[in-house]
Amino acid sequence: MIRTSTLQKISSSPLSNEIDCFAPSFCSIQKRWRKPVDSAQTRLENRTRDLPLDKLMNHLNKLRLVMGIHELMSKRRGHYTSVQLLSRWRHMVGVNTGIGDFLRKYPHIFETYIHPVQRNVCCKTTQKMLDLIAEEAIVIKESELDVVRRLKKLLMMSTDGVLNLHALWLVRRELGLPDDFRDSVIVKYPEHFRVEDPDSLVLISRVSTLAEAAVEKWREKEYREKWLSEHETKYAFPVQFPTGFKIEKGFREKLKNWQMLPYLKPYEEKGIIRVGNVQRFEKRAVGILHEFLSLTVEKMVEVERLSHFRRSFSMEVNVRELILKHPGMFYISTKGNQTVFLREAYSKGYLVEPNPIYEVRQKMLDLVLLGRRNTTQVQHLEQLEQRCGSSDPPDCPQHN
């Protein structure tokens, strides 16, 4: 015990380094150098930020909060509710401020008024926002054939032509599906789809004309316009690194070799899933993820929701770690829920090739980002609050 305590005192003293050098008996006290931890979490924390995509994600989170409040109100009779009741709901959709402060931020989205009978402060969605929501529903309905095509391609990517309906419901907004797609789309096309078990969607037959990934168009363009060889483009992916990305020694050579590495493409027959070595197996997962994001309306999806498709697509990898290994193709934003973007599809925070659904949602986002500008609704809300006594009026009668 005496020897142990003595060693501890010596090792913590300023002379410990000198003792290590001149006294061999104390050399074992030296501290070992620890190799830095390299994990998905550390790579996520140390990744090069993409400021335009992070800014976009911040804006989209505001839109999601607004839509969450709207969906709750739309389920009530009359499609309105009291501000007092809204204050109880705010945590359900992630609103961390007082409901009065929240409504004050978005007067173009929410309209407040005094109920003619109960005489309490109530809230409803403005007509401008309701018109955009109705426009989105119309555009989605008009895009029904595109929806059918997306579902077919997703089913063709799966191992056995089967996908879980609940997993599809979780990404319905990303895929441009109506909320009732099971009844309004799937039942309408019995020649293409069949429901089993009762939550499994089955593809009746494969369509060879759809068995081409979106990246093939880019490969053909690279081959034709840049005079690259087929060997260089056949298995390559577009790569765009964010501003400030540091390229380490030997990285370009590794990337070049990876680009030419053959892999089992998303729509190829999957008789043997584990093709080749680990790198080829991972590249197949990259190809599936790239195609999945290409099929989404806004070329992005929450990372957590991707996990529901891992088994169907035989992606036996850590999806988040796979994404972080390829920063030139994908970007994870941690603003709110972790969301992965297809980097090539965006430029300065906007889609390079917008579609009708994206354009309507962009109008909604623009209305949200107007904030308190160009409106007198803010003063109207403040007057109502003064009449009821507070920003979240407890004394006003509750509307049920």
C-alpha cells in the first residue's frame, strides 16, 4: 500500500517526467497514448457542415411545426380551436414556446378571433394557407401515375417484391403519396399491386422498362459529354463535396478506385445478395440509398425512417455510418430530426430540378418565412390577448 501511494504521488508530481527518464523502476508509470475514436457519432460531429442545407432544414422544421398545429385543428369540428386548448397541444408537435408567442410569429398561417358564443380567443388556419394545402392535394392527385411508378420501382428494388405498408405510410409525404394511398391508389390498380398479411404490399409483376436507376442518366451524360471510358462511368456516382471539405492524402486515388468498383445494381436480380467483398456489398447499399432518395419528391428523408426498409432491401449495414462514409453524395443535417439529403439534387439550398409538389410546398414555406411582415394580424392578436388578460389566456372559457 505504501509503495502504491508513493508511486501515485510521484506520477502526479512535476518531476515525474524526469523520474521516468532517470529511474528505470518507474518507467511503467508512463501514460499510454490513446488512439482517437473513429465512430459514426464522431464522424457526424466532425463532418464538414453544408450551411445552405442546414439553413433549409431549419426552415423546414418551422413548416413542420405549423403543419402539425394545422393537422390537429383540422380534426376538430369546425376546424378551429381555442388558444387555451392549443397551449395544451403545443408539446405534441414540438412547440417549445408559449402558444401566444408561436401564433404571433406566423400571422400569415394562423388567424385569431373571439368566438361569437363562447367569447374566448380561438384560432384557425388562414385562407391563404388552406388554399395552398388544397393545391398540394390537387397536385398529388394529378401525379397519381408518378406515384404508381415510384411504388413499382421501390417494390422492384426489394428482395422479394414485397414492402411493409406501414413503412410506406411513414414516408408518404417524401414519396408524394396521399394519406389514404392504400384506398385511393393501391386498390385502384389491382393489376399492379396486391395487399397481403394485411400490411404487406406485393408487386404483381416486374416491369423491365422501369428497371433503370436514376444515376444511369448521369453516367450516360458523363460518358457522352466528357469522353470518359465505359470502365470509368459504368459504376460511378456523381460526387460534390461541400465547401471547406478537406481532401486528405491518398483520398482521390481511393475514390477513383471505388468509383470503378463493380456492384449489384438496385434493379438487378438478387439471387445472390452478398456479391463480392465487403466494399462491393456496401456499394450496393449506396446504390439503393441513392435510388431511394432519387424517388422522393424533395430528395431527402429522415434517417430513422430509412431503417424500416433495411430488411426489405437487404441493406445489412449501419445506414447512418454508410451515409457518413460518402460525404460527396449524401449529407446528414442534425437540425431537428436527422435528415439525409441527396447532395447532387441541391444547389444553394434549392432543388436543381423542381417538380410540381415541391413547388407548392415551397410556396407554403415562403408563407411561413414571411413571419410578421406584411400583415396587421400581429396587432389584432395583441389586442385580443389584452382583452383576455394574457398571452395564453387561462380565464377565457375553454372551447371543447
